[in-house]
Amino acid sequence: MWWEQGRRYRPAPTERVTSDDVTTTELPWPAGAATGVGSLPGTDIAEAITVVLGEFPDLPHLPELPDRGPGAEIIGRGAGLLVDMPVELYAARWRLAARPGRDLRRTLDLMERDLDTLTERADGYSGVFKIQVTGPWTLAAGVELPLGGRVLRDLGACRDLTASLAEGVAAHVAEVAARLPQARILLQVDEPSLPAVLAGDIPTESGLGRLPAIEASVAGQALKEVIDAAGVPVVAHCCAPGAPIGLFREVGATAVSVDLELVRTADTATWDVLGEVLDAGMGLFAGAIPTTGQIRPEAARQAAERTTELWRQLGLPIERLAQQVVLTPACGLATVTPQQARAALTACREGARRLFPE
């Protein structure tokens, strides 16, 4: 098994000190932490949870396994959280349905199995634990209305979906907290489609046109509704180009999770916004480990060096680096081999330990 050499987890400390006069109690994770974005290869949730607990003792997460099929991927898994808004598969697409059916039951069964396995494998865990949910705009762009067309084209339907998702996310957070009573829950809201939603770049059903852009204020209101309902610290994740970092801060996210290479090559405006939010104390989940190709032995060192270089170029105090930054893969790992996934997780953990100032 690819996880057989996984390390036993240990509870995360509640406080670390990164310098003589800087204590790190403002952000919920311990200094020098690393974690995964969410998805891993394979179909065995017990294997995946075991390796995550071993590789990320300070900040493990609930793995997602899209290889299991519909209901385990980002849209189906997110749609399964909707309250009183059932979904079904039609022509390989998720759409709103009149009543719950077998597709939704399978989705809910997969989540229940994941949580049962988590309860068993993480019994006694007392650190910070991360879970991931699909954000309202990525869900609205991926789920269709009963008569066809994306939910995104109907703002009234978007509002209904957001309210339903907010209720479902609150219940999901409470469920995980009940199963891990000694842990502190950290929620990641995945919004890979949000830049395209804001830019009016989501295709229509025919593919010949584009749906109108959603105003930033409208998008922010929906995100804030979900974040407020969760009642726990939130990491806003977007591994697509043009991640709306400033918007994530405005709606109350504790941290932003991005592909570090996309940030490093972004325009000056993006750098300015990133510098502002980090200077204000927001956390950065830096996707610094590549998710394609072989992970080389020097990957951990290079990731730490690139992250530190970015931090210095932004003019931020180096003593805050290890606390504010969490190293992650650039995005999910569902499409790589088990060996590559394991190497990426190990590189994240080892790279994070290099972020402490000498």
C-alpha cells in the first residue's frame, strides 16, 4: 500500500513562538504547518486518511477521492451538502431534481463512509483539522437547472442555492466537530470557477456564448453567507488564474489558498493586493509543490526558497513567515500516481519546516 510507511500523527501544539517577541496565537494553525488541498488518487478512504494523518500531524485534512466516481468529485460532493435542494445526474451532469434519488443517496453514502472512517482513524486527535467544501459560485457554475442551463444564469436560483449550501455547510462542520470532539475545525471553501464567474467567462449550455459576469459585490455576499454560517475559520481556495484575493479578505476569510506559481507570475495589482492582505495578518496557503511530473528530492528546499523569496519581495517581516504561511501542493492530487501524491505530501511537510528564520 502506498501509505504503509505513513507516520503516526501527534496532536498539534496550541501555540508556537517564531521569534523572541512574536507569538503566534492569532491564526488557528501552528507555525511551520503543511497540509493538502483536498483530493488524492485512489478509492480507499482508509488508506488516504492514514497517510494524511501521518504526513500532516499539525494540520491534516479530510481527503477527497474523485476516482470513486460521481458524488465523490467536487460538484457532486458539494451538491450533496445542499439542504432541501436534491440533485441527480442527467447526461453525466448534475442538475437540480424534484426529489432525492439514487444519485444523491450514493453521494451521501460516500460522505457518511468518509466520516465513519475518519472517526475511527483520527480518534483522539486534538489539533486543527481541515475539511473542504465547494463554494457557492463553483457549484452554481457546475449544477444545472431542472430544464437545462446552469444555475448561474438565474440569480434567484443562485440565492436559493447559496442559502441551501450555507445551511448544509453549517451542519457538515457540526457533524465533523462532533466526530472529532477534541479537534478545532478549519473550513476550506473551494472556488476554482470564481474568476471565470466574475469575468463572464462561463460558457452557456450550447458552448457558443458566455453567461453574464456576476458583480463582485453579489459574489461576495454569497461567499460571506456561507462563511458566516460555518462559524469556524475559513480558507478560501482558488487555484485558477486571477484568484480574487481581495474579495476573499472582504468576506471574512482567515486565509487564501492559491497556486504559488500563478501568484509569482501575476501582474503588479495582484502583488499589491496580496501584500496588503498578508500585511494585515491574513494567512497564505501557498501551493508551492507541483502537481504534475515527478517530485524531485530538492522539491521541499525549492518550495521553501520560492515562498521565502516571495515573502521578502512583498516586504513582509520574515519572522511572521512560518506562522502565516502553510505549504500545500499547487492544487489537488487526484490525477497523479499514488507515488507522486505521497512524494508531494512529504515535500510539503519538509518544505514547511524550512520556513523558520535562521
